[in-house]
Amino acid sequence: MRLLIALAAASALGLAACTPADQNAAEADANQAATETGQALENAGEAVGDAATDAGEAVEGATNDAANSVANATDDNEATHP
């Protein structure tokens, strides 16, 4: 979304610019905005990946705990229950 806003602003600036220097400055601003937006998206992707990893590890731990509880609760072997 920010990228679209930056591109629209750059286009408006480009159309309003009277000199090549003004147009170059507007283009540089648009490129900077695109770079910053790309970095923000990359950071968001990394955060989502980290959260997914954490969630997966939590589910794995809970599943293992539940499986061990069921195994202990249904174990009929007297040798394993001192």
C-alpha cells in the first residue's frame, strides 16, 4: 500500500516538475520510497516466519506432552508404575 502511495506521489511530482533536476529529484524520492517499502515488507516476512516457527514449536511441545500423558494414563504395565 505504501508503495502505491509513493509511486502515485512520485508520478504527481514528476508531472508537476518543471525542470529535469526536479524530475530527477522526484524519481530519486520514488526510488527511496520503493526501497524502504521493500525493506519493510522483508522485515514483515521475517517476523511472520519467526512467529510461525514459534507456533510450530509450541504445538509440537503440546502434542508431545499430550501423547506422554495419554501413554502414562493408559499404561497397564505394573513394572512402569512403581
